[in-house]
Amino acid sequence: MDIVIGVDIGGTKTKIGLVDQNGECLEQTFFRTQDFPNLTNYLDQIKITSDELIQKLGKEVNILGCGIGAPNASSKNGTIENASNLVWKESVPIIEKLKERMPMPMRIMNDASAAALGEMLFGGAKNMTDFIVITLGTGFGAGIVANGKLIDGYDGFAGELGHVDMTLGDGRLTGLGVRGGLEAYVSATGLKRTIMYMLSKYMVESRFRDVAYNDLHGEDITKAAEEGDEIALKAFDYTARVMGLALANFTAFTQPEAFILMGGLTNSGKWIMEPLERYFNANLLEVYKGKVKLMYSKMEGKTAAICGAAALIWEIQDKPS
Amino acid sequence: MDIVIGVDIGGTKTKIGLVDQNGECLEQTFFRTQDFPNLTNYLDQIKITSDELIQKLGKEVNILGCGIGAPNASSKNGTIENASNLVWKESVPIIEKLKERMPMPMRIMNDASAAALGEMLFGGAKNMTDFIVITLGTGFGAGIVANGKLIDGYDGFAGELGHVDMTLGDGRLTGLGVRGGLEAYVSATGLKRTIMYMLSKYMVESRFRDVAYNDLHGEDITKAAEEGDEIALKAFDYTARVMGLALANFTAFTQPEAFILMGGLTNSGKWIMEPLERYFNANLLEVYKGKVKLMYSKMEGKTAAICGAAALIWEIQDKPS
């Protein structure tokens, strides 16, 4: 059977899976990205993990290629450049280096753009020509589709919306030093920072007064909200406010039919979605009201990013080359 | 000879011209939009003016159609909706009404989108697949081209970047009530508002202490800057700062090869462009630095908008229909 290897390189985890032509992820696993600060070891680990998955699948497979989603990836250059949430800095020629280990057709793309391609091929955007996928993980990513095509930009770096300044040059710094940058507020990391901010701003009791920043996890914040922890509730409301405004702003750009949300922060469910819907609609221009859907990815959470990466290779199978 | 009527509906002026297949505007004129608050009279005036121009041209012409650029126009519905800088409010079915007077092929589009089409067909973007036209008139408009195609959006309202909130919901209100909206800062109107702001903030002498808001004109602000008026200089610097940040933000969206600027505010020349270049580059993400050009429209200032509108009809001449 034909199979594509999908690799999702995230700031926290590197997910690898084997994806068939229907977008089914047949095998998958992950390792911690930060366990491999040395690039050579990291690339070796991708090769080792891929081989293990193929062996585990236990079938005769024909590997069509490997698709990679990563933050700050340039599809045109085959590189990852200055990614703020990855350990290797400057320009990493990842396609070239990985092909030495795994000689096969290979493509890389901004992780959120890959996810958007996955939604078009396999997911909830099969019939849409204008939509935006938002990934809310360690950072904030966006994959923009307009006129039925992914927007890649002049040099392959379109969709870096996590670094849009929301505050006229005021506010928090992102990992890339952008003052007021969106992902400093709206991401798993942003939510943690907002917990700290709320602890500084208010004096109400909270379970988070006993938790260090580095020990904070998204699941705990959701749990705290469920228990009525005021700091957690305020943090979700604040995150949703910034995000609602951001998505309303983005609507004025390409007027998407829908925003498709995925990534760690969406696991917080209604605690983020309910205020998000409210703030989004309040900020939307009159001409857009009632026309823009906020939806979750229909692809299974754990494998959406892997399938998106694999879509990079599946996409080019249909085309004459 | 084949001719297209181009109509640019602006908050201040309505410009009409006759455009040939090379994008040459053979005849043109304008009337004041606000002189015709009644829609029936206004549409009659477009018909009258068009007829006058054709008569003035004094040649046997074959009119292929009429293209219209207007703020808040929906290309899909043929309407202008809730335009903050026009006198008629709510939804105006302009194509339907104008066709009653001028039965011919007719298309309408957001004025800045029409301008972008004009730049692709006739102007400085002939070889570009990814660029953004910015119109700086009474308002702030944007026409976005990506993958070689104009971005229209799900419902024909893409590119309303003048209503992007730059301030996390703080700041000035636009004509549509958007708090912190870009066009409240970056437009001919925005510059006037900033003169007022600077007069409130500083106590330095300025010629503008003797000028009422309604008597302020862009040319006078440029002239004052040339004479070293500190309030004028501060106003240009502030406008350029907000605009530089905005264009850097927009770059993260579609990564254009160039921004092409046109409209009244560009007549201020170096007073806006020099600080704009500085602020733009300072705010640009590392991956974009040195890759994005800021340029003026190469189309003649007075006719660029007319030619853009006419491009709506010229564009569909080449296509089989």
C-alpha cells in the first residue's frame, strides 16, 4: 500500500506518523524535540522513529515521500529559519540534511499551512475556497487559503500571524522580540503568561499562587476554571479577548468563510471558545457579521498536524509532474 | 476604437474617465461626491458626465462596459454596503441602478482591489504574483494579490484593512466605529486628526494653531513640513510610525513582494515616505527584511483609480466567456 510519512516539528513534541491516501494515520508516535538540541542527533531520531513505525505497521508499504510541517519553515528554500520556539537557531537546511538519511520526495512547509492543506484534502474544509487554519500550540500559527489556494507569499513565509503586533508597539515581547506580538498572548505559552499577569493584577485567592511558571500546564488551567478559580477564568477571558480581536482583524484581510482552530489551547474547550465567540462577534465589521464560522478541526487532534504534513506529499500525487 | 468607462467613487471626488486597452486614460474629469447626497441625482450625474466625456473625445467609440471602484463595494453582490466615507448609508445596489441608465457590461469592486487589478494589467505590478496596493485617500484601502490572483474573500469584502484595530481596542474611532482602526490614523483624514492630536499634546508654535479642522488640507500640512513646522513634522512622523507597523504586520499575512502606495497622502512625498521606510524596516520580522519593497504607483496619480476601475472590464476581455 502507498504511504506518506508525516512529520510535525513542534516546540515541545516532534510527531511522526504514517498516513494513507484517505488521510488516515495508521501508525504514530512522538518524541520530545528539546531532548535533541543537537541537529544531527535530531535528524537521526526522525529516521529511527520512521523506520520503527514502518516496522510496527508490519505491511509491505510503498513510501511516496515525507512531508514536514514546522514553525518558520520556508517551502521555497526547504529550510527552517529563526524559529523562536525551536532550539536550533538561524537557518536550518532541513530538507537537504534529512534527504541524506531518507532519500525520498520531501517537502516542508509552515506547520499551520500544512495543517490547512490537510483540512482541504482530508478534513473540514473540503468544499471551502477561503478559510484560515489557526494552530494554538507553543506558538500561534496560521495557514491561509484564498481562491482555493494556499497563500505561500513571495518567499514562502506567508502566514506568520503570531508575530503581528496587536498593540501599536506596546505590550509583551514574543520569542522573536516582537513587542505586542499576538502569540505572546494567544497560545499555550501566552495563556501561562496571562496567568502570571492576573496573579500580579489581582489579589484574589488562586491555586496558581502555589505554582511556579515552569510547572504550569494548560490542563491544570482548564481544571482550575472548572473549579471556579478566578485567576484561571480571568486568564481565559483575557486570552479570548485578544484572540477575538485578532480573528476579527484577520477577517478584514481575506474574508475567510471559516477559522478552523487546532492545537493545545483548543483542549480548553468552552473556557476559551465561549468568550472567543463573544469577543469575535463584537469586533467583527458589520459587513462580515454572521458570515464567518469559528470551528474546531474535524481531524483527530493528535494526528491533525501529522496528516497536514503528509498532505504536502499527497497533494502532489494527483498532479501530473 | 474600444473604450472602457472607469468610475472611481471616493468620499470626496467621483472621478470618471475613458480608458483604452493600454491603460491610457484618454479623457477624464471629476465631480464632488458630496454635492449629490441623493442617490438618484448622483447616478444621473455619472451618466451625464460619461456622455460628456465621450462627446469630448470626439471619436467613434465602441464602449465595452463600465468598471467601478468604490469603498466597501461587494463584487459578488454589485453593491456598496455601509461605506463610512460615503453619504449614502446601508446597502446601495449600484450596479442594478446604474445599468438602468447605462445598459452595458458593468462590474464593481472595492476601490483598492480595482487599483490592484489596474497595477497588474497596466502598472508596476505586471510581473508580480504577490503584492498589496494601499490607497491613502479619505480612507485607507487595500487590494491584495496572492498567487497571481486578487483576493476577493468568501463574500467579496476582502481587503478592508482600514478597519483593522491596531491598539487592542483602545484609541481613535473610525467612521465605522472601529476603535483603534487603522484608517483613523493612516489616511488624509487621519493626518488631519493627528495634527489636532499634536496641537493638544505639545505647546510649540505652529501655523495650525490658527486653522480650524475643517479648513485643514493635506497640501498645507506638506507645505508646513517644508517650512519646518514642528507640529506638521510630528504629525507625519506619527502617521508613518503607525503605517510602518501596519505594513510590517500585513507582510506577515501574505508576504507580498511589494506594497504599492497611491492616493492623496502620497503627495506628501518624502515627509511621509522617509519615516515610513524607517519604521517599516524596524518592525519587519527578520525573515522578511530586505525582501519587501515600498513603492509608489507608476500609474499617473490622477488617473490610477480610474484605470483600476476600467481594468475590471478590460480584465474580462481576454477571457473566453
